[in-house]
Amino acid sequence: MQTYENINLNEYVRTGEGGTAVSYTHKTKNTLAKLYNPGFEADRAAAEFLTARTVFEMGIPTPEPYRLVTDGERFGAEYELIRNKRSFTRIISQEPERLEEISLAFARAARKLHAQRADTARLRSYKQVLIRFYQEKNLVPEEFKRRALAFIDKTPEVDTCLHGDLHIGNIITDGDRALWIDVGEFSYGLPEWDLSVLWTITHLMKADRADNLLHVTPETLTRHWDIFFPAYLGTTDPGALETYTKRLFPFYAAKVPYVFDMAYHSSLPAESIQRLVLMLPGE
């Protein structure tokens, strides 16, 4: 196991909270500690740290990861603090008139990310991540597993960079630079694995969760998608947009059980499984 250095949280100020972790800014140093919630294993934090180091060393714009840390109960890592930073979603929530500007900037950043080739010797294939998940864990019915694995197996293996959790809460700016954050799921594969996550967030997230995590309404998220998606694809043709959107659905269905297990350490509710299996191609 990687070595973790103990930190004293009295030297930090709690400054953020996500779905799986809490962040703390050092009172005197330009560092930020991200600690996973209790229950997350130390190996999870170590894997995220090593991935983040790889992403940084590839030249992807992201805060530099410094070291693995623990408060004695939780595990995480310490990163470069980006002064005067705001996430894209925070900008939208505070300055709603900038929605189009920020959504277009996000589209440019996503296109640039997906145009870069990954270091396949140091990063994971997202296709293989999902295959291992379904083979090693028994969290979905056999029919769902068969259909998901059949779909995943048919997807081509490509070396396109993937964020793994692509949304406007995971990109920040200090006014000059845009930097990706929360890159622990960074990997390589088809861009649809990223875009399906964004579609999910912008169309299916409930109001309370959208407000708590992203500080915006579901309606704002849908408008963001409607600006982002044509700019990302480079077309406003309704037929092309509809066709590509439908293409995302099986990627979304195959990915959700993995994401749910990662976030909540449990299987999806039965009614969700019934809805998702219909999005997967038949056998």
C-alpha cells in the first residue's frame, strides 16, 4: 500500500464537498486536501492519486497532485491550490447571463481533451474497467449483465483521453486557465463514455441534488446541454443531434451500475435496472 502522511485538520479550512469526498484548504500554504468519505478504502485514494499524477505529467491542465494524506480516519491526497478559482458551474450559478459563454468554453475544453491521445501504459482502458466490474461483481441480474457485457465487448478500443466524470463541476478557472479536477476516473476509450455521463447529469439529476452538488437547477443543466452538445459535435442539424443522443443511451445504461457501486457501494434499485436494461441492445 502507498504511504500516507498524517495531516492536522486544524491547519485547514473546510471549503468544499462532493458526492464522495470533502476538500480542505490549508490556512497558510497553497495546498488543498481532498479526503474521501468514511468507508472508502485507502487503495481507492492511492489509485486516484497515481492517476492524477499521470494526467498532470501528460500535460493535461489540472492542479498538481503532491502527496497522499490521511486525518487518521479518511484517506485522500493533497493538491496544488488554484487561487481565485471558480468551477464553471459556480460561474453559471452566480452569473446566469454567462451560461452560453461558459457552455461553449466547456465544449471547447471537452473537444480538446477528447482529441488527445492517452498514455495507455499508465492509464486504464475504460472498456476493460467495465468488463472487470461486471465479471467480478454480482450487482445486476444475469440478463442485464449478459446484455451489458455483449454491448461493451462490441465497442472499439481507442486511446482517446476520457475524464471519466465529465461535467461542468469538474472544470475550474482562475480567470486565465481552465483546469480539469477530480480526475481519478481518467482513462481512455470512446468519448461516448464521457458524454453519456454528461447527458445523465443534464437530463436526469433531481433538483435537490443539482442544487447541492452543482448549485444550479435541472432546467439550467438542460439548457447547458442544449448549448454544449451542438458546439461539441460541430452541427446544429436536429437529425444529427437526435441520432447521436440516442447513441449515448446504451453507454449510459452500461456505465450506471459501475458508477452507482463506486459512489454508494451498493446495487441499483430494481426499478432502475428494469428501465436501464431496455436501453441495452437485445441479445
